[in-house]
Amino acid sequence: MQISRRRPHKGFGEDLSAVSPVIATVLLLAITVMLTSMVFIMFQSSFDNIEKSPPQASLSTRALDNGYHVVRFSHLDQHLDPDYLQFQIISPNGSCPYPSACDGMASDADVYGKIGSNVTFFDRDAGFTVSEGDYFVIDSRGLGSDTGEWKFRLFYGLTNSEVAEVLLPMIPEP
């Protein structure tokens, strides 16, 4: 019969200088979170500065016998947010009898779909986006812009650019 002598084996619980598995896991998670945060902070500025090209549009105008102009988007290369689409009705001398009616946003409560306003924006697909086929209706006789010398201009605030400008044709007296 042989008796073997084994050397005493130190288990995980006997080494007091060893790091606990729980503490090691927490440390690894903390390091992972810190590295992920650093990567996010480095790339965050590139996510915010997505450059969009300025919108390009073609407008068609129609003078109606009842004193209104219809300005329609006949071509628009991208959908626009009406909260950032600004319209201006510009007289030859720069004045307007109703200043609040000659300058505004397409999404204004008294403009967006509001029948009977000096300027009304109609969103044909009712998707709260400006797209090809949408149009503005302008009470030109009420504003005094039926002489054929007034301009209708659109700006887009997200790109700080002019979308289009068109001359409002003369409306003959009834």
C-alpha cells in the first residue's frame, strides 16, 4: 500500500491577496461604460452636424379673378418642415398694410389650413410636411399686392437659405 503525500492545495478562498470575482466583474463593467461614454462623446458632434443641402423649389403662380393668388410648389427636391418655412410678401417700396400678414411661418395657426386668412398654406397630403403640390393662397386684393409688382419669397430656417422667389402677377380689376 502506497501512501501519497500531496502538497497542500490553496483554494480560491484561502488566498487573501486575490481579487474577488464580483469586484472584478464590477470593475470590468465600469471600464466598459467609461470607454463607451468616451467614444460617444467623441462622435456626438458628428451626429449633430449632419449637413443638408439647401432645398431647391420651383413655384408656379396663378392670379384668380376673385383677387387671390395661388402659389404652388411645382417642383421640390426634398420634404420640408413647415415650422421652419418662412414666407414673405414683399412690396415694391417695402411696406405692407398688414405687417403680420406679409411675413410668417407656414405652420402658424392663422396660416396653416386657415381659410379666410390673408395668407393660407394648404398641405395637400395633410402630413405636416411641405411637399410638391402644396400651395399658398394669398388674398392679394386685400393686401394690395394685386398690382403685378409684389414678390413672394420663401426661406428655410434649417439651412438658412432661400427656397424660391416669384413675382405675383397682376390681377385685373373686375
